[in-house]
Amino acid sequence: MKMYHNAGEYAILQIWAEVFAALKGSGLTNPEIVTTLKEWKSRGTLQSYMMDITIEVAGHLDESGDGSYLTERVADMIGSKGTGLWSVQEALGVGCPVPSLAEAVVCRQMAMMKDMRLSMEKRVGCAPTQATVDATQKKDFIENLYQAAYMSILCSYAQMFHCLQVLDKEFDMDINPRMPKIIATFRAGCILAGTLLGPMTEAFRKEPDLANLLMAFTDDVQKGAPMFRKALGQMLEFNCQHCPVMTASFGYLMTMCSRTIMSSQMVALQRDVFGRHGFKKLKTNGTATEESFSAEWNQMQ
């Protein structure tokens, strides 16, 4: 339990950090970011301890007294104790996809490659310059980014709880019947504490066999997904720093809600060409056949 609590912490801390970076990339100052996040908090849904500490950090002045913010002076290196990595390893070991959690671990690892990043900046230097963003664009972006943050947080929790369900089936740890109680413990003064844990608890209480948390937030996801997509496009347009956990979360959302993954169809056939691994076919209802097939491919050099 503690491991997956920490894995969720990795992802959601990174999401809020990416929100900060995206807002900076759109031209907002630290005080403007604080004002924006406080307005988001007033809406209630995203109110949380992690949001509060993000607001605190964004508005904290450096002790030098020159008016600079600590976010501008702190080294861009993130330590870790290994619990996030262990969680991802366990998830992958039982075949449970956790891209947001995994990407959060990778972000910490890349952060620690400071010397390499400095060398690559000199040799490669492909980081784009910040674009000019007008007031109308900023207003639209802020609304879309709100949904991107919301959807990313939902996806991270969905991955965390799904992995607990899969591990429970694998190792019979009696987790699934106690899921509402487990989520309730996260609400009781821990770093994951936040408003969203309330409806999450209720979702598993109402539907104990809920396959994926996102199913309990259908209306919100259907509203937020198009705005999430637009926010990612705007980040590219504005030359914001890359936001890998939000990007991974969008990929998870789009993939897990897809009836058919075309790239997976291609890879299944590619494997049959070079290794005769076989493939299944789709039935008219979208499910896969029980039997496997292999095609007669042209001779490849």
C-alpha cells in the first residue's frame, strides 16, 4: 500500500509541477500563477494538499532579498527513495499499464542527469525559445490546462487503483473488497489528501468491481478530454517546456478508451513476419478470437 501511495505522489506532484511550467511557458509570472491556482482551488474539484504546496512554492521569494522567486534559484534535480520505481516495476511485472506513474519516475531520473543535460544543451541546443502569447490565448489556455490537470490526476489515480486490483488478483491480498477503506485512509491527513478522494471512495463503494476509475467519471472525462487535447497542442504552439506526465496521461486516456488500437494491430503482424508469433483476429463485436493465426508472408531478407 505504502509503495502505491508514493507512486501516486510521484505522478501528482509532477503534474502540478508541469502545470506550473506550462503556465510559465504561456507568459504568466509567479504571482499570476498563484492567483490562477487559487482560482482553480476555489472551484473545489482539485482542492488538495498537493495543490496547496504548489501554490506555496510558486509564491515563495528567495532569501537573497532581490525579489527573485525560489523557483528560479533551486537546482532542477529531484531525489527519490525508490518507492515509485518499485511500484512501477511491480506493475509492469503483472502486466498492468501505469504510464503516468512510470513517466514520473523517468522525470526524476532525467532531472538527476544534470551534467549530461548541460553538455547536450551546448552540443545539441534544440530547446525552443518561448513564444509570444496574447491575453485571449492565455485565457483559453488556462481553462484547457485546468482540464488537462484534472484529467491527468484522474488517470494517475485510475492507474494506481487498477494496479492494486491486478496485484490483488495475482497475490490474493484481499485489497479489492477494502478499496473504499483504503482510499479513505488517503483522505486522512496524508499527502494525497484532496477533494477528489471523496467521489473516488464513493465510486468503489457503489461499484466494488469497478474495472477502471475513469468509468465513474464519464461525464467529466467526456467534457475534459477535448480540452485536454487542446491544452497539449497549445503547449507545443507556445513552446512550453515538455510536460511528460500529462502527455503520458493523455495517451493512457485515449488508448484505454479506444475500441481498436491501429498501431497494436500493426505490431501484432510485424511480430508474425519476423518471428511467426501468430496473431488473433477481431470478431464483429470487437473482441478477439480464442484461436491464433499466422499469415503467409513474402520472403524477407
